[in-house]
Amino acid sequence: MSVENGTWIMRGLAWEDPYRIRTWEELVKWIDEVGFLPLFANEVKGFSVEEHVSPDFWWTGIKEEDPWEWRELIAKSRRVAYGKFFDKKAGFVSIEWLPYFANFRRDGYDFDARWEDGLANRREKKIMDLLTAQDEDGDIIWKEDQILSTVLKKQAGFGKGGEKNYPGIITGLQMQTYLVIVDFHRRVNKKGAEYGMPVSVLLPPEAIWGYETVTAAYGEKPEVSWQRIFDRVRELCPEADEKAVIRLIGKLLFTEK
């Protein structure tokens, strides 16, 4: 997706192209095959959902054909992870590759450990506290209650007269894989009628796929997980510029423990 002469331009394949992805189920299968995939076109040519679907059906509202609607269906299916994972922009990560992203992006830290070591900020903590709890032994557990992002914002104290930059904090937590988008709902008025645009529901990935699955790569160094991700993009897109790949997946940052 780009802007040319003030007009949004969508990339993609012709409707009759045999390689065009035609359904959200086909897209999930492809994500499982490649491992992870940004939603929109980026500096790594060919490495996006946008470039492999028809450019003519975005934002039509037709669930069978609209890739924008597909993201909702895929998030609800929980067959792959969906969120802002690529340069603060939306994309998908297969369950097979999610542990490598979690290990690299978290630098091996669960959120509570990150907080204890002074690496998380207070606004992040206020959000995560609403989505996690402690059991009788004091261990962290992940809530499965679905809270609309708009409600989460208010409960965490963001908004007029309160905390600032809710979108930025939420995006950062997704980039670190502490949160993923698992559903979309429309708000409901006092009469019980739905209104407005769909609002995301965010949860820790551990609440969906389990702690052992999400942290399965904690046994290897974060730089090894980063290298896996980098090498996978170069394998799929061998002509991609190295700097463009790094901008897409993120730089490798080390934290002394």
C-alpha cells in the first residue's frame, strides 16, 4: 500500500492469476508455510499479504473476498497470531514461529521479569495488570476474558486527564509479543444495538496457546532466534536488501541480565 499523487495504491495480483490467494483459509495455509507475513507491502518486495491477493476487494466489507475482513476471521480462528509485529505494522506469525519471535522480541523476559528488572514502563504495567493475575502460589496466570481495546484503555487510566499514548503503548506490547489481537467486536449502545467500526480484543498469547508453546524457544539465545527470522526472510526473498529486512523484523537488541 502506497500513496501516489495523493491516491492510495494497493499492490496485488490480477483476479484471474492462478497464484492469487482466494480465501482466508488459503491465506492461513500460506502463513503456516512461510512462517510469518506482514499484511501490507513493505520494502521487502513480495513479502506481504497485499501483494498476493486482488487489489480490487480491499475494504468492500465482503468477508469472502476482502483481505481486510480476512484479518478479523483469522484473528478469531486463532490458527496463527495476528498483531502489529512488523515495524509497528500489522502482520501474521504462525504458531511454529511465534516462540522465536517471542524469544527475540522479549529478549528472553516474561513481562513480570521485565518489570522487576526495570525494563518495562508504568503504562505498560497498568495494561498488563488488567490482562494477568496471580494464582495462590503467586505465579502469573493469563486471563482469557475478552475486553474491548476501548474498554481496556479506560480501565488502564488512559484518556483525557489520564495516561497518554495508549496506541503507542499497545503497539509496543504487540511488537514485544506480550499482546496479540484475538478478536474484533463492535461496540454496543444502551439499547443493545451494535455501532461503529470493529474494535480489537487483545490478550497475552499465553492465554491462547499456553505458556509452554509461546516460550518454547527461551532455551536458545535471543540472537539465535533473531538469526532464524532474518535467514527465513532472506530464504524467501533472496534479493531483499539486508537493511530492509532488518527494518522489517527489528534490530537485535541485547540486554545485560
